[in-house]
Amino acid sequence: MDLRGVSRVVAERMGLMPAVAEQQVHERGLEYVRADGRRTAAMAAEALDGAGPVAEIEILRGDLAELLTDATTDVEYLYGDSITALRQDLEPSEPGTATLSRSSGGTSSGTSTGTSTGGGCGGVEVAFVSGGERRFDLVVGADGVHSRVRRLVFGPEADFVHHLGGYTSYFTIETPEDLQHWMKIYTAPGGRWIALRPDRDPRFAKVLLSFRSPVLDYDRKDLAAQKRLVRSRFEGLGWHAEKVLAGLDAADDFYLDTTSRVVVPDWSRGRVTLVGDAGYCGSPMAGHGTALSLVGAYVLAGELAAANGDHARAFPAYQARMQEYVEQRMELPPGGLKMAMPMSSFGIAYRDLVLRVMTSPMMSGALAKMARVKPDAIDLPEYSGLPQYSGLPQYSGLPQYSGLPEHSVGLPEGSVERGDPVRVAAEEAE
């Protein structure tokens, strides 16, 4: 995961950057290799003025999650549980019935009579798999591409998740070679990709096994079956495939998921809202998932603080401020999966040639200007009233940001204009 642009500003305002600097993975760049390990093309981290696939600040997903939990010692975390049902109280302007959403393998809905308590005293009744029930003022679905909160409140996954034609598995193995701080990728015909990324511990490497495929029907809870599926796609390939697959069965951090986009037109329903991949995800191809999640959480918290906890004002203001930035960072790179994982040997050679030309001394300067990251399409206010975290040491010497716009809670007149990223994604997947 990388931190750049406004996501880095958010991390700095939280006081996380010194800890991030201690945990960051120092990657020199991305390198494509042949089956025998020889380099065919490479892009250094500093190439294209930092607009390339490897950022200056990279941190492992688990390390960032640990930093965030350490910084939020005043938060109650419930592990090993999940939501099965949500029931929202009526808002003062909504006569009639309250909505009850339940999940038991699939999704069903019904109604139960109720009245709003009004005066900001409403809430959400939440039932858990463990059998317990809790009441909350608000529910924020930050539970990823396959969000259960989104399915319960907004509708079936198929309405919002759009498959782009591929899958990727992630896990850790003992490194089969000294990566020398490079992310190394071997591409095999048939749209298959074996990538090794450096770990903070040089004895290990992070594996990414990616392959192009239409939608597959598999049990997301059956890890053994998923590992067999992945193995069947990569057996017999060159480079480190044999050693990677030898470490697959023993991997306790294995994860397989689709390469998909998530587009939800309206991120909030009553007292429930969505943050990050649950509501807006450009796919691993687009990147920026960490940035969108961090910035989205910051803006949502800030808008709630600015509105004195009034979600009816804060939720629309959150989406209005984030919308353009989300659409900007959900754009797919040119060529999409076709360019990243060609089906033929010719396509692989063509991709590598293009990368060599892009990074040649003659072309790198001009292309750096063309590829330079556009300014983040968001004004990031310094919200007042946000909690100060005490779970991490207080650091001095952090940069001070000036010139940021003053924030007002009022929404712009008219509806928020939205692009049509689904159409673009469909064209890339064809």
C-alpha cells in the first residue's frame, strides 16, 4: 500500500507518519523478468516523477492496520464476528415502517412497525452472528468489496460490483531469491502473473498470483478449494513458480479475490453510510484504495464533527466533498488487464518493449511530464472537533499545512454530478 498526496496529509495530521517511516518497505521499483530470471524491463520508483506504480512510501497492509489500531485505543474492536441484520429507526420526516434487513446466507428484507424517537435520539439495531444485539447511533460500512453492510442496506452485490476480468491471490513465503528491494514480476502466456514484493523482513516475500478469467463460482470461505484453484492456474510455469506453489499450502495469510470495481451512486441510506472499497473502489488496477479509504474516513469524521453529529447533513456533505476525488482516483491505467497480463508471448514482449522505451533516457523526461500525477481533486479542510489520538507518541517536527480552504457545511446547489466509470470499466474488461 502506498501513501501519497492527500492520504499522506491525513496520515500526518493523525501523527502517524513517523511510525509509518519506521515500518515502510523500501522498494526500488518494478522489474519484469523472463522464466530464467533475466530482466526484460524495469521502472525505478523515482521514474515518471513518482507517478509510477511504486511510490516513495510503501507500507504493508497489516503494518498499516496495526498502526491505526494502536492509534485508536479509545475504540472497541470486536473480532471474529459479523453483522447479520440491521434495523434503522425512522427519521422524524419518515412516517410508516422501519426497514429490517437480514442476512442468512443470502439477503432478504421485511418490515416492522416503529416510530422515530426524534430529536436526534434515533439509532440502528444491529444483530451479530454470535447472537448478540447492539444499538448504535450510526453504522459505517467499511467492510470491503464484498461488504455485508452494503448488501443488507443497499442491495445485492451484483448491483454495485463489476468484474474486470481477473483474480489475484496474496500470501507470504520464504523468499526464493534476494529481491534487492525490487518488486519482480514474471508474466506467462495465458494472462498469468507471478509477482514477488519485498517484505520488511528480508527472509520473506509477498506473493501476488494474478490471472485473467471470467467470473468464477467458488466458495469464498473454503480456503483449501481456493488454493487448489490457484495452483491449477500456475503449475508448470517457469521462474519461481514451483517454490511459490510449495509455500502456498502452508501460507496462513492467503487471500483470493476478484479484480473488480465498486460503484455505488449514493453512499448513504438513513443512518448507514459506506467508506472505502465498500462504496467506491477502482480495483487493484487503478490503485489508490488506501488513499480513498483514509481520506474518506477523515472527511466523514470531519463532516460529522462540523454538523455536530447530524448525519442528515454530514453524510451528503461527505459525498459531495469526496465525489470528484473518488472518480479521479478510480480511473484505470491505459490498457487495463490486457496490457498488464497479455495472453500471448508477443503481447508480453510488446508490453516490455513499451516499458523500455518509456524509461529510456530519451523518453523518460517527456513521459514524466505526461504521466505526472494530477493534483488530488479535493480540498481537504482542517476540521475542528476531531478527537486527538493518544495511542501513539506525540511527534514534533511534522510539517504545517497552510493555505487550505475554510470549510462550510452547506452543500452546493443542485445534485452532485457523477461520471460513468462503469461504462469505462466494461470497455476495459472486453
